[in-house]
Amino acid sequence: MTTIEPRDVPPRLATGAFILNSGLGKLRADAETAEGLHGMACVAYPFLRKIEPERFTRLLAWSEIAVGGILLAPFVPTRPAGLALTGFSAGLVGLYLRVPGMREPGSLRPTQSGIPLAKDFWMLGIGLGFLASGARRARAGASRCPWHRCRR
């Protein structure tokens, strides 16, 4: 079983708690909130128009709860947790990039309206770091092989 590196604990706790809290809040979303979330998501991802707003919001809430829980669960290795975070945050970054008014014209810099979504780049970076970190550890373990010295 893979253990979690101590350096992975703070970003897993911070992002996991943030995402879990967001998901729990969306479970109690009213119809107006669901309409707003769904409407913004449909601008970025038109195929979501096929899903009714309340159902979309419940699915989003449970997705956030799942990703947050995976990050917070100490028995889930960091690479699979990073994969979940990367996939989830990549979808949110797509929202930021596609919804008008989130960015300054011709720039990646957020407008005041875009600042809440711009944080998704941080989560994407953390997720990619978790994925790269696992690959780096695998290579480091291979170089400690006792036969490695004999092949020089």
C-alpha cells in the first residue's frame, strides 16, 4: 500500500475541505441557485442543457463531495486523489475560460466576477503536482535498486 507523503497532507486537507464544503452547500441549493449554476455551466458546456437544473446541481454537489472526500481520505493514495482533483478542476477551468465576463478581454487575468473561478487554476496545479509527484517517487525508488550501482 502506498503511504501519503507528509508534504501532500496540507494541500490535500485544504483542497479537500474546500471542495467538500462547497458540495455540502450545494445540496441545500434552492431553485434560483440551481438555475444560476446550471445556466453558467450550460454556457461553457452546452450538452448540459439536457439535464434539469436541480438534477445538475445535485450531481455537481455529489461530485464535489466525492472529490473532497477522496482528497481527505488518508487511505486513498495521492496519485488517484490527484487524478480526481485534476479531472474535476480541469472542468472548472474550462468554465472559467468559456464563460464571458470572467476574464479581461484578450487575457487570462480574471475580472472581479472571474476571481471566484480563477482559484480553479490553483486546484488544477495541485492535482497535476500530485500526479507528477507520484511519478517522481516511482523513478526515485527505481534508482535505489542495489543493482543500479553495478551497471555503471
